[in-house]
Amino acid sequence: MNSLRNGAVVVLVLVAVVLQVAVLRYVSVDGVVPDLALLLVVAAGFVRGPHYAATLGFVAGLVLDLAPPADHVAGRWALALVVAGYLAGRVRLDARNSVPAALLAVAGCSFVASSIFALSGVVLGDDGLAAGQMLQVIVIGVVWDVLVAAVLLPPMTALLRRLRPARVAY
């Protein structure tokens, strides 16, 4: 049964990445789209905790790194979403009890993940943007993620709660 639940979560990751890359590009602002993979990882952090969310962040980030039209060194999104998932899991008790706290956590995770992605590009020598442009892209991404999270975070957390394995008493 756990493999079925894990398979369902992998399907959710694939759907999020496909929607992010293929569909949401039509509503981009300066080339920035809402990060559905990040929102799924943050929702997983709220529901299952930091270790599960970090693992899911690695998987979602790797899929995002390899999804066309990726033009960067693979692993940058994986690293960013691992950290974001871990952070979301660490604040899950506060975020589950308050909508403003959840949206603030999304904003923080979005900022951290986008910053890690941008700074890792500078360190690895990927052709990137100037510092001012990077900050503009990060701010647009945070705003997008918070706006979309206000709508999608409740159904994502509810779905991930349903996919959570039952606790077994020993």
C-alpha cells in the first residue's frame, strides 16, 4: 500500500512540473511562473515533516532540473527544493494553525529556494542575470507563489493528508 501512495505522490510531482513548465508559461510575468513543485514540497512539509519534504524536494527538484527547456546545470533546483522542504517541515506546526503563517512560510521558502537557485548559478558559472535582475525575478516569484498558494495550498495539503500512511500501533 505504501508503494501505491508513493506512486501517487510521484504522479503529483510530475503533474505539477508539467503544468509549471508547459501550461503556466502562458501567464508568466517577465518569464517567471508560479512554482507548483515548490508549493507541493511546502505542502508536504506542512503535512509530513522536514525529512519527507526534503526527500520529496529532491525528487521534484531533479524532475524540474531535467524537464525541458532546462538550460542550467542539473541539481540546482534539487538543492533549492531540498532546503525549502526542510524549512517548511520545521515550521509546520505554526503553519498548520494559521493561514497567514502558512503564506508567510510559503513566501520564505520561495525566497530561499529562488535565492539558492540563483546563487548556485553564480557559483557554477551558469549564464545568469545581473544581481538587480536576479532580485527582481526572486521578488516576482515570491509574489506569484504566495498568490497561487492562497488557492492551491489547502487542496494540496488535504490530498497529501489522504495519501499519508496510517499509523500502526506496536
